[in-house]
Amino acid sequence: MGINHFIIALISLTCLFSFSASTNAPLPLSDASGPASSELHDMIEVMFESPSPFAFDGTTLESIDDVLSILPGSVDPVLQKICGNTDHPVECIKATIPFLDEKTPIEPLSVLKAGIEAMDNQTKDALAEVTKLSMDPTTPKNVVPILQKCIDVYNNILNSDQKSLEAISNHNLVQLSIELGANVENVLGCDNAFKQAKLESPIKKMDAMLAKIVSNTLTIGVDMVHF
């Protein structure tokens, strides 16, 4: 049994994920720092906000291959391929691009690091929001303990993110997979707390995006990264 399959078995009790099909032939690479980069961000933003199937510029996009096929050449073809093998390719591209240095080669490890940074950023935004709500005197008293649970959840994610980066520095693939897998469970904590109280979470959308980033980092970290 290969090391990747061993790791997947190790964390299978806490997470489930699947893999999407590979992308079509890569598009030509062009300068990502030019105007096309801004156009790319706008395009991805529209696709992310559109319901499935995606709709963009009057075109219905039935599959992720269709989505990736219309991306401009400023998206590195290697990034397209890596993100195309995650469960949430569009979110993968959208989340990682801002954290990818132009001088850093695009490979699974660099995309994973960018994904962890994106996860950290999204978590901090969510943490700031729930902290603000917990301190708001107009927040119902029965909601405050739930918000505190969310604060604990987000701090756990931030802690696991740091341990993931340490595991990368130490080339410890098992520890990396354990930390990434733990975040799959962590990210459900806040929304589940609201569901148990039969209340609508005020940060449901932020949690949904965070969950997709978490899922993508696990896929990349377990199946694509090799030390």
C-alpha cells in the first residue's frame, strides 16, 4: 500500500472527499501581472456567485471542464491542472491566486501553501465577524454561547494551519495530513452549533467558502504533495 493510500486510510474516519476529472489541454501561459489578471478575478467572481450550472456571459457551463476552458491564458496551466483535480476547482483558483508569488514555481506544494494562507485569511475574517457579533449588545443572549463555540472553532483552525506549515517545513507528510484532516472536522463546528440550536448562522456563506478551501487543501496535501 503506497504512503498516500495509508494516509487516506488514517484520516478516513474524520473526512470524506472525492476527486474531479482532470482539465482539458492547458491554455497558453501569459503574464499574470497584466490587465488580464484583473479580468480573471472578475470572471472567477461571477462564476463563484452563479448557481450551478455556472452561467457566464450568456453561456451555460455544465461542467468544470467547461468552466476552466474559458479561463484566460493568464491562469498558469499547471494551476489549472492542480485545481482541476480538487472538488472545488473554481474556488481553488480564486483562493490561491492572491497568495501565489510570481517568482515561485507553480507546483502542488506551492499551491498547498497558498491554500493554507487563503484558509488562514478566510478564518480570520470569520473570527473577526463572530467576535464582533458576540460583543454586540443587541445580539440575543442565547446566541452568544454559539458564537463562542465558533470562536473556538476558528482558533482551532488557525492552530492547525500553523501546525500544517510546520509539518511542511519538517517534511512530515503524515502530520500534515492529520492537521489538514482535522480542519475538515473543525470547519463544520460553527454551522453545526447553529443547526443544533435550530438557528440560521449569520456567517453561513463565509463558512461555506472556508469549507471548500479546507477540502481543497486536504485533496492537494494528501494526494499531490510528495516530500
